[in-house]
Amino acid sequence: MVQYHRNQQWKKGEVCLDEESQPFGFVCEKTGYCKRARLKLLFLVLLCFISFSFILALLFFTSAPTLSLLYSFGFEDEGLVSTSDVYASVCSSVSNGSICCDRSSIRSDICVMKGDVRTNSASSTITLYRNNGNDEIFQHEKIRPYTRKWEKSIMDTIDELDIVSKGENSAIHQKCDVKHEVPAVFFSTGGYTGNLYHEFNDGILPLYITSQHFNKKVVFVILEYHDWWISKYENILPHLTEYPIIDFRGDNRTHCFPEAIVGLKIHDELTINASLMGTNKTIRDFRHMLDEAYLPRIRGLIQEEMIEEKRDLKKPKVVIIARNDSRAILNEDSLVIMAENIGFEVEILRPQRTTELAKIYRSLNSSDVMIGVHGAAMTHFLFMRPDSTFIQIVPLGTDWAADTYYGQPAIKLGLKYIGYKILPQESSLYNEYEKDDPVLMDPESVNNRGWEFTKKIYLDRQNVRLNLRRFHKRLLRAYYYSIAKKNGRLHHQNQ
């Protein structure tokens, strides 16, 4: 799980900027005092500049886990999104026989090749042959096609590709074994693949963003290919491509394409920026695609079970995502009873790595409310219908990440989002530390000490015992909202 760390890295830099820009408000009654004040101000400005430069150097050149794990990069969200805007202009129009590489985004590099494109897996090379009689190399680029560019430690594990432009005479030494009539998209399923959040945020969503304009007339070429990844997303992939997927390392044949995109475009956390999509697609269009992908399998599951889903359609359904390790709800049984007493139909869902996604999709797509403690499993909010309710339980020390990675994306999807920030008394840490300890009273200061502290204290050792009287208010609000939505749908159907 590698979402954290974006917020905390820049707190000091922001303080320095504030000190530099805000007036000090001193009055110079004496010249000497004014000079000393000016000198003090200049000293503070210089100190801030040095500190800011040091932080930038760390962010760009260190591979220490404290700069990369769980919190992402230390820029504001607006900066991350706006840098993606160049995708719409820099390489949007590439002439035949050309390579265009856009490296301006914080998140990923993208290279576009048009013309006679040929692969050589043995040398990790993709070559574009130009209409030129000599063997000269016109352009040589290197790229790691993965969407966490700022994390040096993880990018070092991603296979690097050489992208070369040569004269056409060299092509006689590399004949096509397989000639494709459609473009290719090259990307990696290495890195943090295996974590649900990263599989969608760093893989499936960027793949949709990058390829959807081809209308499935595209071939996917995968580095760090995994059979289990293909199986896990076997329902989704046919809605993105009509062609067999190529294992770049496992297929030694020379594949030839008229165009290639190397790398994936990414907008923001678990979302799509419609203004950057040529077709104005949004996260709701992606959600609609998921519906189309999983509906046939869901029908099959019902037939396999030889039963029809029997449930009281008048009762809203709440799905509780349960955790078996840290950040578990210790009084889960009492929560279930309370939800049933309110009037919910309750389902407990315990996703495992081997759980078929279609089964999880079936449960959440038919639910009105999802409850879960902050963690990668909250990615499943993507499986909920718009206008459903998502209640995220936010443990101590996870406020910013919970809102950034799940809360705000859920709102963009059209969900009613309720963030339930626990009190120190609701954390298992309350019994381990003194009541005035910063771990309980000032989690932000603990997070600022580094990722290892966040992970060890707030993620790996913290469980939750809900104050049910306090939580009841949120759950009751979700119940009445769900009832209102149901009555509205029934009224609309009866008209």
C-alpha cells in the first residue's frame, strides 16, 4: 500500500512561503532597529529558500522509503492534475515517422511513435524506421512505462525500454513476424501491482484513459506480465481491446505496428478529468464500462447458484467491508445489530486476494451503503452505483489520505460520501499511550516524522472500536437518504 506521504513533505516549505510573503507588521521607530529587522527578514527568507531547495532535492533524488511510501508526492493536487494538461497538446499531433515524448508530468512519461514501429524484446527496444536511406540513429529515448514516476525506489524495479528512430535501411535486419493493423499501448504491470488501490489507480484507470479513444482497436503489450493479473481483470480487458494481449518478454517475435503509445496517462487519484479526455469521458463513463463488463458474469453467478436473489427490496442494503488484520472494527457484531435495528439488510464482505472481483461487484452494485475502515479495500467504492452512500471510517493519523484517495474520488463518482473521523477513545491506541501523547492528540506531528512512523503506528497497529451512539447518527442519515432514493426510484418507475 503506497498512497501516503504527499501531504507531509511540503508542510515546512509552505510555512516558509507564508513567512516570506506575510508582512511582519513592525514599526521602525529607530533606524538601527529597522535595519536589524530587515536583516532578520532577509535571513529568514534565505533560510526558507535553502530549506525549500533541500526538500526539492530530497523529493527528486532520494529513494528512501520515507519519501515514497503510502503518501504520494508532496505537491498539491491541483499541481498534479494541471501538469497532465500537456497530454492534450504536446503529443496530440505526431507526424508520420516521428517520436514525441512528453516528460513534463510528475506522474508518468509518455512517448508516441507513428510509422513503421517494430519490437525487439531481447534488447528491450522499440524501433521506428524512417523513410531515409541510411542507418543513422535519429532519436534515442529511454522510458519506464509505469505511472509512479516520482517514486524512484519503485521505478527502479520497472523494466526500461529503449525507443529508437532509425533509417529504413536498418529494417532489413529486423523483419516483421507479426504485422498488426492497429496501434499498440505498452505498459507495465509491475511495481505495486497486487494492491487493489494501485491496480486500479496506477493501471486499469490509466489504461482506460490512454486507450479508450481507440474504441478497442488497439493491442496491449505488457511488461512484467502476470497471468493472474490477466485472469483477475478478464471481464474488463475485453471492453478495452478486441485483440490478444502480448507478453513483451515472453513473446520473442518481432511485432510491427503503425503506431505505439509507450506509457500510460493518469489524471488524479481514482478519477478521470473530463477536460483532458478528447471525448469528454468521465469517471461515470468508466463506471458504466464496469457495469457492462461484470453484468454477464453476475448473471452467470446467479444461475450457478440456482437461486434468484431473494431480498426485501424495500429494505436498504448495507455492505460492511471487514478487515482481518489491522484497522479492524473490534465491535463489528454490535455494528451489524445496530444496522439491522435501524432497518438495513446487512452483508459482511471479507475480500481476499483470490476473491473473484465479479462477486464483490455483485454485492456492492446491489448495495445502498458501503461501510469500511480506510485502506486499499476502499477502492471498491468504484463498484457502487452513483447516488449510493459510502461511509469511510477514518482512523487516527489517516485524515488526509482518507479524503484524498477515497473521499474526494467517491464524490466525483457521484456517491454520497460520509467521512467518520474517529475520536482517540475509539482507537486501540488509546490504551497504549498516555492521554496527552502526540500519537493521540497530534497525529500530524507523528506523520511528519516519516512514513515508517505512520505505517508502524497508525496503519499496522491500530484497530477501531466504534462509539456506536456517535456512529448511529451517520448510519441513520444514510438510511433515510437510501429510503428517499428508493422511494424516488419506485415513484419514477410507477409513473
